[in-house]
Amino acid sequence: MNVSEHIVVGSDRYITVPESLQKIGVQFDHNAETITFDCPRYWDGHDLSMMKIYINYMRPNDSFGAYLCNDAEIDSMDDTIMHFDWTISKHVTSASGSLNFLVCVKKVDGEGEEVNHWNSELNTEMYISTGLETETIVEESYPDIVAQLLE
């Protein structure tokens, strides 16, 4: 992966994923990769960097998840852009195939009522490669048999 590449949310809300980031990981990866997003800071006069930022995703097995980005920063060269990260967990990579996601930004008031809610367009360019997971319990429970089989 090229660490200098970021996923870009454009002023048209469309998400651009560089080819090098389209494979988000291999099935069963866990907290092994963090991806940075570049996103407009302002939308219709609202400062999105002051709100809660989520990555909402649909996994290849059609189940859903959300990741809360707690690290929004204003770009040091252009204060109209903000950056935030998504660390890819095992929940995201538990199934191989196409991963759909969008950026969701929300602000709620003291009573928990939604004040603002902004979404990017849905992106369908990312995927998770097929992996292979073994049960470590077999190796721990039967070390002699495992060693014999390997010989």
C-alpha cells in the first residue's frame, strides 16, 4: 500500500478510492491497516469537523457496521479540508467480497435529537480478498498430533 494515498470525498459527495486502496484487506485481517480520508470540512455553512464522523459499511455477507472516526484533523495547508482515519477491524473483514461504504457525519443536541445529518455517496469499489483461517485450539490441544502431521 502507498501510505501517502488517501480516499477522497469530493465536493460532489462522491468518494474516490485510489486503485492501491481498493483491496481493503484480506479476510480475517484485524487492525492491520488504517486508511486516511480527505473530506470537505464545510457543507452549506456547517463545520463537519465539529460533528461525529462515521464510516457506515455493508460487508460482503450483507450485514452492516459503523466505525466512529475520533481523530478528525484540519489540513495544515488548506483549512477547508479535514482528514480522519478508518482502522479496518476483523468485523469488516470477516467475509470476502465487495465492501460498500459511505461517510456519515452527524450532530445531535443535548436531548439526543439529530440536528444535522450529512452523507457522502455510496462507494462500491472496495473489496476483501479471500483468506484462510485455522483453529488455533487444535494446535494447542493436540501439539504432538499436529507435529506428527507436519512431519
